[in-house]
Amino acid sequence: SYKRKDCFKHPMGFVVIVVFLYLLNSTYYVRPVMSIDAHGNLLTEIKHATLAEPHHFDLSRRDRFPSGEDQDNIVAGVAVWRTQPGKYYGLRAKIGVWAHPNQKHSQESGASISVGGKFGPMLLSQVEAGFHVFPDLYNNSDVRFFTFWTRDGYRSTGCYNLKCSGFIPAKGAALVPGQAVGPPSTYDGEDHHITISLHTDDLERPSFLGHFPKDLCPELNGVAPQVLFAGFATYPRNDRGPAMGSGHFPVEGERKAAYFKNMKIFDSNASAHDPIPSIMVPLMNRPDCYKLGDIPLGVKDSYLFYYGGPEGCHG
């Protein structure tokens, strides 16, 4: 049963839900899901999942490498679609999962969805969920589910996963921050993905994974000025950058480039809507290395985009 109401006696906050994992040819998780709304209500077909056990956007938190790498020496490359400022109650996306087994220790590469906004010159509040490869954090190159949060622009608050007070996992959650997921997609081969939902809720309804409490980022107050769909890569300035996504540019398309598909944005009633192209804003800070595709309406995948680029970015 997923009625974990005993875990959610908290004020409104941001809830993280994995709608389903679709990771073929691995072991061996079966989740009953039909259609699912923002609250995690199950509506009945079976989806198979697998689990490998054991204008205000900022990536400055990615300068915090556990090994103590000088943050002034860290470069962050991003490929992002974000909304114009407004009132948003969450988002959902199907994100292709890609591995980087040869990624260097002080490099990070991944993809995430986030809600947040800037509340003054220096005050950035943001909560984030996705997957990444980050050897400096885990001492290996596994692909892992992660969460992150900050309420002061990453100056003194925030952390990955469960390394500080913040994200609260659901009791008995099938997936916890920092846990490995697999297998990854393969170039021109198998397509493996994870669908993640991040939204506000009254927390009296069940969540598959857990939540960020309201008092963690009180400025958001149950509604965010902005939501983001992001690919990212970070690395020391004097090094060559890791691959982002599949390691191939968006133009290569299906089964070759990394993607976000079935993009949805939630309204105040927890209803999911397609993103309106006119409110979506692209952001690429290193288009020579990491590129971002347009957001077309797919035949079976609703609104989507491809992103990424190869390893070797310099400076």
C-alpha cells in the first residue's frame, strides 16, 4: 500500500514523486500505475520498473565539490528550458537516463527538474530532483537519483540528498536520494528513462518518494515563480568537460540524443498541462559545447526536447 499519511503531517511543501521507472532488462521492480495525477493518485495498468540497488537560474551550488575543489576553478555548462516568471505549482518530465563510466572524479553531469525563483538581489530559493553521475560525491560513476535545495543562493544553506536536514523521504520509499538507478540507455539502442514529478501539495496525500517541507524554502510558499528542465555538466576550469546527456548533440534525435519528454506543468488544482511555447525561455551558456533543441509537439511524447554534447569542452 502507498497510503503513507503518517509521514505527511506537515504544511504545504514540494513533493517528489517517481511516476514510474522504465528501465528494461534489469531486475525487477513492478509498480502498479495507470494514469497518475500530481498527488500520486493511482488511476490501473502495470508499468514495469527496475532499480539498481547497492530570468533566474543558478547552478552555483555545483561549485561545491566534496573534495574541496576551489569553487572559483569550477565551470558549469547548462542546457535549459525554463518558464518566464509567473505562478507555477510544479512540473513533470520523462528524462532519458545516460551513464558516463569514464567521467573524471571532479566532474558532474546529469539532468533535473526544479522549481524556484529569485527573491531579491542575492536570495535564490530552489528545490531540485533528477539524476546525475558525480564520482566526487559517491566515489564511483554510478547513475544516481538526487535531490538538492537552497534558500539563500547556495551561500550557507542546501545540500545533496540526505547530507543535511531538508528533503524528507517517505517511509518505505522505493527510491531514495543517492540511490543508484540502471541500466542506462545505449546509443542507437535501448531507451531507458525515469519520470519524475515535483509539485506543491497539502501533503495529506501519499507520495512515492518524499517531500521538501514548506519551511525549508518559505519564500516559495507553495507556489514557484519559475520551473526548469535542465541538463548540466560541471568540471574544473583547467580540465576538459564531461559529456552531457548521451554525449551527442540534439540534432541526432531519437535514441541518440538525450531528452526530456512528456513535459508537464501543474496548475493550482494539481492538473497537468502542456507547456505553452510562448512562455518557455531557452538557456545555453556554452553552445559551442552543449546544445539545446527546440520544443516540438511529439506524436506520442507530447512536448519534448533533446539536449547535450560530447566530452572535451574546455574553459
